[in-house]
Amino acid sequence: MGAMYNVGQMTLRSIAAAFAIAITVSPGAFGASPLALSCTGCHQARVNSPSMPALNTLPPKVIAASLRRSRDTPQFGSIMARFTAKLTDADIDALAFQLGKPSETR
């Protein structure tokens, strides 16, 4: 018989592996990185609350500052800390540029 798998652990490993792959900020087929698409899942116009603002209404520098703050001083229980933990400054800048309010200089 084959090896027994703990479904709970397997699911967590699968999620972790998918997140590790999705952490890249290089644009995909739809013009946005997988991580950027994850961000817009919560930060969208129909939610647009103080705790989850629509990212396309904010300048990239505001988004980058928020991502760095989340990475450098994570809040207990914050999902943002999980997303930002492994991001470099270059990753954050690229992501903020993808997600931020479009400007005339792009």
C-alpha cells in the first residue's frame, strides 16, 4: 500500500508552495504579478475601507511605505505580515508601482 498522507499538512504544504511561487512580482499573462492579484483580492474599490483601501487610488510611494512598515514591524495576527515577510525593497517598489494609482508619467 502507498504512504498515508495527512490531508491537513498536505494542504498547508501546498498552500506554502503556491505562495512561494506566487511571491514573484514579475508580471504574468494578464499584466499583473500573482502577488499583485492577491493584493487586489482584498484591496478593491467595492471594499475601499480605511483598513483595506483600494490600491489603485493610492500613489505607489504610499503603498511602498505601507508594505515596508508591514514587513519591518509586523502587527500580530496581520495577514499583511505574511505577504510582506520575504519581500525585498526592490520587490516592494515593483509591486507598489503595479498596484498604485496610475500617473501621467508612466
